[in-house]
Amino acid sequence: MSEQQKYYITTPIYYVNDKPHVGTVYTTISADVLARRHRQKGDEVFFLVGVDENSQKNVESAKKAGKDVQVYVDELAGIFRETWLKLGISFDRFIRTTSAEHKKAVYDFFKRVNDKGDIYQGDYEGYYCVGCEEFKVESDLVEGKCPEHKREPEWISEKNYFFKLSNYRQALLDHIDSNPDFIQPVSRRNEMVNYIRDHMEDFSITRQTAEWGIPLPTDESQVIYVWFDALINYLSGIGFGQDQEKFEKYWPADLQLMGKNITKFHCAYWTGMLLSAGLPLPKKIYAHGFFTINGEKISKSLGNAIDPLDLIEEYPFDAVRYFMLREIKYGEDGDFSLDRLRERYNSDLANDLGNLVQRTLNMIDKYLGGKVNKSVRHDAPVDFVQVSNLTEELRFDEALKVIWLGVSWANKYIEDEKPWEIAKVGDLEKLAIVLARLYDILKDIAYELVAYLPETAEKIKDLLEVDEVVPPVGSLFPRKE
Ligand code: MSP
């Protein structure tokens, strides 16, 4: 038995300028798989999720909705939390950046960095894109516009406070160099090394003109820049500035997950901030790819941002989890389409897995009166141990493929052995062994599915862990036309 370990995993905290969509669900599902896998191993898991509330983007959305900003962010934070609960996301805490605890953590953190001498006053003159919540330079723009948000950035000229990120350039490069797994996948790691080495500069950590956010404790005319505030959620979420014991138990994070669009903020800004505050760096930062919907970028203006709550009207959430993790190679870009979801649902879930469970339990009921010899082991040439390793390496599609090798083996075993014919000739001994092997592989499959398809795994386990097996009343995955 390996020793029990703590496992702290985070997702980005999402802006509340809109409700959750399949993009934000994607990162959250993948973190949920890892949290569940580590709980299954017996680790002490802390899985943090939350929302980024002190952003100008949110103010703009509140204004558009004609609502008071606080009322608006309260509403949206509630929608995020409820959505994750309805989807069965197994988070341990939902952090909000408008909470008093978070604000205190930001103040404590700022004090450390300020005491270290890494904050200085200066003038900022340049572009700012509210869509990205990011300061921009000329070379970031295409025809004068932010290529991501297709809008002209604001020109800002104001007094700001800056963080001396450049102080940490060498330390960061050294850390990345001596910890090859620190930034993953490798493509992102290389990108970050180039950025840190050649382009990284000090960044402004306050805004003079912002009306919403956490005021700077040493100069209340300034509001803390949303990224400097938001990143600290990873500390406030586990008690930094409140519960030192809890904080020390969980920090540093074992894995920080995000999409590739915000790698720079995490691999450069965040890590520099931590070095300045004298705190250890996360063990691993992983930035996955982006996906389109039917080939189009997810965007508010296209109105193609699928609400997961609409999806679960049609499909069990397990099917959505399966589809996203099986269809898109983690770390790479991909495409999401409802047609592909239906295809995968019908073939992999309804035909392969659902039928296997149904047929096996039907036969055990019909031929053995529900009684199966639980000491017989299957002999499928499938190495289920790989599922653990592949999951740990975030190779989710490959892990699912290994599980499905087991499913295919069992379906083929039924076709080859033809238990109905063994029954016809009355070889009860052989029949009992064949069905016991199928029962045994279903047990392995259910175990491996716990992290990936938690609801399905639970259903299969409930069907198996009884003295006398009875077939499920309906199919686990009824076919969709
Ligand atoms: N608030 C910041 C994060 C602060 S973390 C300290 C933010 N929020 S966001 O709402 O814009 O969320 C961005 C994240 O949502 C991405 O990094 C990714 O995790 C997820 N995704 C949003 N759209 C996505 C896709 N189309 N594809 C994959 N992931 C997507 O940035």
C-alpha cells in the first residue's frame, strides 16, 4: 500500500461575465477526474474551484444587464456553484474573490511582496484590453485590435504600482530548467521559457481608474489589478491568512490546471509573485488545449456557448465527461460537436458498455439464478494498472481506451464463447466459469470508471455487489436516434 498523501488541485476561477459553458466545464471535469482518482487511491484531496469577481469584464456585464455589480456577481457566482453541484463536480471549496477572507489574504500577500521591496510606483502608458484583462503592447495587436476580442484596446495613461517581476527572471528559468515536469505539456513549457527569457517585464498591479475591486491598502485611490488579486485565490482557498495549519498542509498545489490562453499569468506572473512572497511554487502547472464548437470559436456573439445544464437534459453528464475526455487529446486543441457526442454515446456507451452490462447480468440471472462464483478471475490481456499511470499523466483519452479494451474483450468473449450454446448443451460448469469471468472484468471496469464516469461506476457497482445478481431494469445508456 502506498502511503496516504495530500493532493491539492485547482482550476482557474472563471469570470462571472457569463454563465458556465462547455469550455469552462472542460477544465473542471478534468480536475474532477484527478480529484476522484486521488480520493480513490486514499489521498487526502483538496479540490478548489471558484469565481473571479473583481474584474472590469464583470462590471461591463452587470451594466448591460442593468444590475448593481454586487447583486450581479452574487447571482452569477450562485449560478456557477449550482451548476457544478448539479453536474456532480466533487469540489471541496468554492472560492469567491469578493469574500472577506480572500481580501484579507490579498492584503497579507501584498504586504509580504511590499516588505520584500518588490513594489514600486511608476507611470503606465499603454493599451489595455478589458476582454483579456491584460496590458498590451503594439505587437500584441492586429490592425489595432485585440485579436482575441476583436476590439480596440483602451489607451491608458495613469499612475500605477508595479511588481518587480524581472527580479525573478533567472530564478524562474532555473526552476523550469531543473524541474522538467513543472510546466506541461512541453509545447507550453518552451513557449514560457521564451517568454520569460526574452519578453517578460515588470507588470502593473493596480489600476487608478477602476471602480470595482480590492483597494490597495497603502493607497486607496488605487484598485488592485484583477490578476494580482485573482491568482491569490489559490492560497486564500486553503486558508492563507486565516488558517495557517490548513494552508501549510495543502500548499504547494500538486497540480494547477488551466487552458492555454492563461499560461503566461500562471507560469510567469504567479510564480514570480510566489517567489517574491517566499512561498514554494506549485509542483505542476498544466495548460490544456482549446476547443471549438463545430469548428467555430466559442463566443458570446455567435451564441454557440453550450450551457451544460441544457446538455444534461439530453444526455447523462457521464456521457459528456466521456465524450470530452475521449474525443479531445488533452493538451491539444479539438472540436466539440453534438453529432460526435451522439455518435460516441451510441457506439461506446450504449452499444459497448451498456449492452455488456445488460447482457452479462441477464445471463447470470437466467442461467445461474443470479449466483456467480466471485473467486474466478478473468484472463483478459488488458493492463488496467496503466489506467492509473495514464490518468496521472493527464493522458485521459488513452486511459479511457485501455478501459474500453476491457469492454471490447468482454463483448468479444461473449461472442466467442456463446454462453447460450453452452447452456443448450448443458455444460453448467463451463457456463459458470465463463459468466464468472465476465462478472470479474465488469468489476475491474467499474473500478476504473469511478473517476471518469462516477455515476455509471456507482450503478454498475450497485448491480454487482449483491448476493444474487439481477439485471438492470433499463439500459444504462438507452440509444439516441
Ligand atoms: N478569470 C480568469 C482566470 C483567473 S485564474 C486565477 C479567466 N477566466 S475565464 O472565465 O476566461 O476562463 C478561462 C478558462 O476557461 C480557460 O483557461 C480554460 O480553462 C476554460 N476555457 C474557456 N473556453 C475554453 C475552450 N474553448 N476550450 C477549452 N477551455 C476553455 O481567464
